Amino acid sequence: MSTVFLNGDYLPMEEARISPMDRGFLFGDGIYEVLPSYQGKMIGFDLHMTRMNNGMASIGIELGWDNARWRELCDTLINANGGGNLALYLQVSRGADTRRFHAYPENVTPTVFAFTFEIPAEPVADKSRVAYRVVTDRDLRWERCHIKSTALLGNVLHFQQGYQQGADETLLFNERDELTEASACNAYIVKNGVVITPPLDNHKLPGITRYILLDLLRKDGRIPVEERVVTKDEVYNADEVWVTSSSKEVVPVIAVDGKAIGNGEIGDVWLMAQQIYSAGKYDY
């Protein structure tokens, strides 16, 4: 039986209840984060909290928690759920009102909910890593993907499309066939030894793993990095393709739309990048 946090209380998951009038339930009016932890050690805690606070500020949710309070909550949940390899899911909705009305209500208290779920052991930096096969689709989500909102139906629909085809992810492209991201990950290509990823804007989530990976690669200096527009043709003709997320780290992609990427095997640049990431990820 897992322990969760809800509005100041730690309790069994089966006992957690929210109001059906909560705006997170009615409108997806909330912000969330997912933090990975391995044997009790979290990755990128302050970065995740900064993004969460920025997300709440962008939609006008005022919670007033500092990082110390969030860290205490996270540590308590990790310990209560046995440690090991756990992801922490943190969600803040605007709270429950007495009526369903689109405008922000006044004088409501935000709903804070958090729980843990098991994730695989830390990825090993060798070519035994399970690689992804992905498909592509036109990006049909909203214009504010930089906000980590709980309103994820657009992402869910894109992920489901790939899932029904037996794919592990769906790479998304705008109307100009330019790569945005994947349904639940940031995306990259490698060409001639250079790691290339689209620059951040309102169509892309500022991923924490993305930030850590690019920062570590630049500090290490052995692998050049570019942030620029990436076309669909470049994806198909890349030497390597990767996706990243907090719970998956850096995942190699060996096929896109049924076409092999490079030689159809995990690439050497990915191997070096994963080694660099593994060595430095706890520094954030």
C-alpha cells in the first residue's frame, strides 16, 4: 500500500480524496512535476522546483511553498514508500470552487497532491540499453507547451497514436515539418558527431533532463552541441536520434516510421553522452 501526500496529510493512496469541484479535475487547471530518485537521491531537485514555480506563476496559482518544504515532502514520501528507484509526482491545482466557472475563482486554496511510483534502475551506460522505435505526427497540441500543465490530453492522444502502432514514442512536427518534441520527451538528432536539438519556445517543454544533458555536454567539450531548427528530412537521415525525460534519461532511437536510423543500432555518440550524463547528473 503506497503512501501519498494530500493537502498536508500523509495517507494511504486508497484513502486520498479530492472534491469533484476541484479545478484540476474539471479543467486540468494545474501544474505538475516528475522527479526521479535512485536509492533516495533525487536528480535536479532545484531545477524541477524552479520550473514548477514558474509554471504556477504563469497561470496565477499562489502556493507560497519554498524549496525546503518541497524537499521535506519528497524525502518523507521516498522514505515512506521504501526508497529504491522511485519517481515523485508533484501536482498543484488551483483548488476547489463552489461552481464550475471558467474565470479564476478568488479565495480558494490550492490542492497539493504527491505520490511515488517505481521506475527502472539507473540506466547503464552501455549498448545493452533498450532502444526505442518511434513514429511521427503533425503536432496538434496547444500553443503553450512550455507550461507543464496537467491538461495533457493533446500529449496523450499523440502518445496513444504511437502506442497503437507498437511504437515507444511519437515525434512531433509543426506545419513546416520542423521537429518540436515528442509526446512525452524532448528530442535530438546526431549528425557527423554533433548533437542537435530544437531551441526552446512555446511549442516545447523546457525539460530538466534536456537542461542537464546539454550543460554537461558543453562542460565536457568532447561532443559539440547545437540548438537550431531540425527538419523531418534531417531526422530521417540522422546518424542517431535520441529522446530524453526525467524518468527515462537519454534513450536511443533506432527506427523512425519503420526506417532504420543510421545502421539501426545504438550509436557511439549516445554511449559517450550517456556516460557523461551518468557521471554528472547528481550535481544538479
